[in-house]
Amino acid sequence: GELQGAPWRRYVPAQWNGELVMLAHGYEPVGVPRETPMAAADSTQALLDAGYAVAQSAYSSQGWAVADAVADMERLRQHALDELTHVRRTWMLGFSMGGAVTVASLEQHPQAYDGGISLCGANLPGEALAEDLLTTLVAFDYFFPKADGLPAGGLVSSQAAALPQMALYQGIANALATRPAAAAQLATRLQVASDALAGVISLHALVLHELAQRAAGMPAGNLGTVYSGFGDDAAFNAGVQRLQASAAAQAYVRERLALSGTLQKPLVIQFNHDDPTIVPRMQAVYPQQAARAGSAAKLRVLPLAGEGHCGFSGAQVLDALKAAAAR
């Protein structure tokens, strides 16, 4: 069906255990064609085989749609409970951007869930995410200024936002190949394997410009930022492009993409080995927030499992869900 512009599906196995999993998918770039009817997420069958009912939304908007997705998932949860009787426990399970949707849902609607599971999750507040993405782009522009095939204004320019994603990726890849030592320095600082660097930079450009469009302005700035880890840091700080954030755009990501670290229900987080998208510096953000908020006891970070970005098997997904249920 569809709820306020968000396609959804619900599955109930024949041998239902009385528990409902709200399944939140990851980032879908704006303009990507959607299947009709919406396809089941990869983990759906493993959850059904284990006896869980599953409800999932395609969200009412594409892009970095965390705020919309939280509202869509809450609307779907209420709809599912209207039609399913005797639900014993309800869980939120999300992948990648859906991990942030999971964490935000637990913070905003703690009464609705018995716990949550964020797998390979981008568990960063909007401001922190935007600042991290901006660092990637200005660092690339510093090391590879006026690269062939890319706008003269660099990856932070509005011209870069207008480039097709494949052209953007190819321009970045070609530039990286011209200066292997600089590319290696950038890969080390960004905690990304060299062979994944072009894809990560192009993804960061895509997401930051999409956030800027949503927020009607640049949501991060670096006028006062002192960078480190880029080799000659004095030269880097002197030469890197400086941008002023839009106050209104900063407020947008601060309010609409907020994460506080305050948990009332159990949350399990797990990441993959060698994930090029959610790297160690990102993985550390929410546990630190939870500790500052006094919620460390509600959070469990499982050991790394699987490879790449969201490379979890069905059995690993179920193990993470069981870990949340055991809290």
C-alpha cells in the first residue's frame, strides 16, 4: 500500500512469533527509479524464516531523508498495529542511513519500541555528518585543484552538484590517478582503502549537495576549523578552501537530523570489517554521544562482522536482533 506518499509492504509468516520488525532501508539517491510494487529488503526472508513479521517503508522522499523516514516508519508502525493483533514486541532494524533512522526513532518514539538495531549505520547527527562530508570535499579540492573533467570551483561548487554522478566519479578517479602520493595521503586521513577512495568522495559530494538542497543552503562551514592529518597541516590549513555555512541550513540539519545520545530502550550497533562508507571515525560518534548523555548502559556495540558496507548475512542480522532482545 501507500501512506502519505510512502510505499510500504508488510509480511507475516505462517508461524508468527508475535514480534514485529520495522525494517528501515538505506540511502536511495534522488531520481533513482523505484520498483512497483516495492521489493522486499534483503534481510526480509531471514526474518520471516525466524518467525518475525516485517514491515518496511520506501519512504516518501529519496535522498538523505532521515527525518521523512522517521515519520514514515512511525506512521507505518501505527498502521501495522491497527491490523496486527497481539504484537508482543516491536523492534526497529535499519541499515546504513536506515541505521540513523533507527537511532532517531528510538530517541523520538521510545514508547513504540522494545529496542533497536543499527547495522552499518550512519549514526551521526546532521551537523557532524555535514562537517565530515565537507572535510572530504575541501581536502580533495586542495590536493587536486582544477582537475580535468571537474568544475573549476571544485567539488563544493554548485556546478559539481549539477554533474551526473558517473561523470563526477570519473573525474575524481582520473584526478586521483595523476598524483598517487596525494591520493594515498587522502585515503589514509579519510580511513578509506585507496581502491574505494573515488567512490567514497563522489558519494560524499552527492550527499552533501543533496543535504544543501534540502536545507536551502550549505549546512556546514569551516571558517574556524583547524585540520590535522593531511601531511603538511600548516600548508593545508593555509591553502584549503574556507566556506561559511548558512545559519538557516545549519539549523535545518541540527533540528531535522538530530541525534542526542539519549536512550530509553536498548540499542545494538554493529559495523562491518573494512567498510569504506561508515569508517572508524564515524563509528565512534554515537557511542561517545550515548556516554555523554548517560545512556551507555542502554547501548551495546557488537564486534565487527561481515565485509564491506552492509555485508551482513541473514544469520548475522538475526544474531544482532537477538542481542537487542537479550538486553
